[in-house]
Amino acid sequence: MRKQMTLAIFLAGVAALWCWAAPPQWRIFPLMDAQAAAVGWWALRQHVLNLSGLWSVGLMSLCMLLALRQPWMERLLGGMDQVYRLHKWAGIAAGATAVMHWGTKESSGLLKQAWGTAGRPAREAMLAWAAPLRAVSKDMGEIAFYILLGLLLVTLWQQMLDYRRWRWTHRIMPLLYLALVCHSVVLMPASAWSSALGILYMCFFVAGSAAAVMSLAGRIGQGRTYEARVERAALLGGPPGQAPLELVCAMPRDWPGHTPGQFAFLTMDRLEGSHPFTIASAPQSSGTTQAGEPLLRFLIKPLGDFTKTLSGRLRAGDWLRIEGPYGRFDGIGDPARRQVWIAAGVGVTPFFALLESRRKPDDSPAAPPRQEVWMHYCTRDAREDALLEQVRRLCAAARPAVQLRIHDEACGDLFDPMTHLNHESGKPLDIWFCGPGGFAASLRNACRRWGRGRWRLHAESFAMR
């Protein structure tokens, strides 16, 4: 909901500022004057042309800034997964408004055929130094639009490319953005630059260009990146090809620490890039090396082309880069609500850290009071689940208690929100979920249909694309 609200406020704000800054002679009504000249239609075209261009390049500026992965963005939007979702939908909206901008530009031929050029507004004056660059900037913008449209289609149809190839095509985006900034600066009416709209867009262009340069230079997240050494990389039990990989990494002493439920970006191969993995250990729960280096534990299931190769590539002593920590999946809810945790498949990993943090009391004055928790763990086959015994042991050791219910798909015991959450609804519910996207969608639907404001769902829906 936050991303929709953010985008709506952004689009409405830019539209309001454009209406304030638009040349007063561009009056839409009447659409036709007494001489049958299409004065209003031509003015409407000018408004849509400029506004759609402002929307598109403004949304791309927002994308550039969100790609910086700054911690304050998490606080504002409720987690880095929400930052990435806003980044994705802002990019899609930028592509859609770019199509609107291009279509409006091409509509001049239709207007000429229908009504001729009578009533067409005179071309607005540009900045004096920009006039000689008009033709070049128009061509630059059109070329950038066609490339942007192609990359947008690739992003929407993810199956066209594997992650590595998609990542390298996505690296072109900062260059396209810089080209569109040049296009916009040259073609924006000179009168607009002295308005609040011009000041806002100058800030957008400066900040977005700086972010684009940082992206091209590979400096995103550099201040939060640490060199880590692999201490252990071993497959746990399970069916062949489905066994999770336990990865334990020794962090440098300046590692700032993390809170249970957070994740980090791991880079094993610069060509492959970084991938997000949940930290499956609570702070200090995995101990330290003899040199005093804190240990982090990750549990990685072989779900994709990249993760399936990790067990054969990683060995003790290897080095990798860890960026983070990120995320706000802390399992801390409203004391007036009953806490329900739902884990499905590999989505159990953040709950390992949350459960480990409950093995000893937190006596710090700032620590929120811990509540009793009802946990549902959904597994395909309990008999072959390599993580199930750890889940049982941690739930039994948790203080206060964590009541565990296993849902074994192989035995036909499927989790049903209507059945398994309604009986816990004496109080309003705080539901913490991690698992497949389809499961998350069904939970959101259940919260709308049956929760009716009494069920509050917290679900990290993190995706790199």
C-alpha cells in the first residue's frame, strides 16, 4: 500500500506543479474556437506532452535514488523489500509514461489531418544555451525511449533472460537516465525553470545523476560491504538436489551486527552480482572464531540456477563480499495483538534467527516485551525435511513459549487461513509470514476477506527483479 500511495502522491504533486508553471496561453477550453481552429486540442497535446515527459524522467530519478539502498529508505517505506518493490513499480510507471510521451509526440500528424495547424501554440522558448542542442536532444530522447521500452519488456517477461544476463542489461539504465536528463534539460520551457517545478526537477536531476554515476562506478552499498571468509559450507540432509546448504561466514571485527530477521546481499562472483539471503542466526548465537571474528549463518535452498551451484563452488577458506544488514522482519508486534508466525519452505530462515534470539532473556531496558507465539511451519514432506528437527528444538527452547504446528503436505495437512487463524482470533492478530509469493497472496486475500482490519500481515516479498 505504501508504494501505491507514494507513486500516487508523486504523480499528483508533479501534475499540480506543472499546472502552476504551464504557460497561461495554453488554454484547453474551448477545444475549438469560433474559426473552427483546434486551439484547445493543440493546447491539450502540449500539456500531455510535457506532463508525461516530466512524469517519466521524474520516476526514473526516483528509481536511481531508490537503487542506492540507503538505510533511511527502509525506515520510511517499511523495509528494503518495499524499497525494491517501489523501485520496480516506479520503473514500470516510468516506461508507461514514456510511452504516453512518445504517443503524444506522434499525435501531431493526426491533429494536422483533422484540423490543420491553425491554433497550434507557438513553440515555448528554451534556455538560450540549449537552443542549438534541440535537434540532438530530441534524437537522443527518442533513441533512449526505444531502448528503455525494450528493457522494460525484458524486466516484465523475466523468463527471457537468466538473472546474470538480465543484470547486465539493467546496468544500461543509468546511461539511459543520463541521456534523458540531457533531453529534459534542453527541451523544458525556460519559463518553467524559475518556478517551483523547475527547482524540484533541478534537485531531481542533480541527485539522480549523482546516483547514476555511483551505480556506473559500482559504489552502491560500498560503505556497508564487508569481506567475509567461509568457515563452513555443507549440505544438510534432504532429497537429492533439494538439500539446503548451510553457509557459515567469519565476519571482520568491524561488522556492525544485525537484528534477528534481517538479510544481507552476498557476492561470490562479480559477474553474477549480489543475491539476497536471510541471516539464519541471531546475533552472537553462532559464536566467534579463535581470532574473535563473529560468525554469521545462512541456510540456502537450491531453488534456482545460481543457488543450485553453490554447494559445488564454495569451500572453507573462500572469500566473499557481504553487504548489509537490511530488513525489518523483526517479529516484534503490538502487545495488544496475538503473534502468529507462518513459515513455508525456505521461508523458515528468518524464523531461525528469531527463535535463537528467544533462547535467552533480553534484559536490556530498551528491549520490547516478548510475547507468546503460535508458529505454523509448512513443509512438503516432514519425513525428508532437513530443517524440521532444528525448528522443533528451537521452539521448545524459546522463552516465552512458541507453540509449533507442523503442516505436512505429503500427509494432506495443508495450512488454511480460515481454519487455522480464525480459532486464534480472540485477539487481533499480528501475522509474520515468509514463504512463496503465491502463499503470501492467499494470506493477503484472507486478511482482506476474514481479518477485516483485525489481522495485520507482515510479509517480506523480496525480489531482485
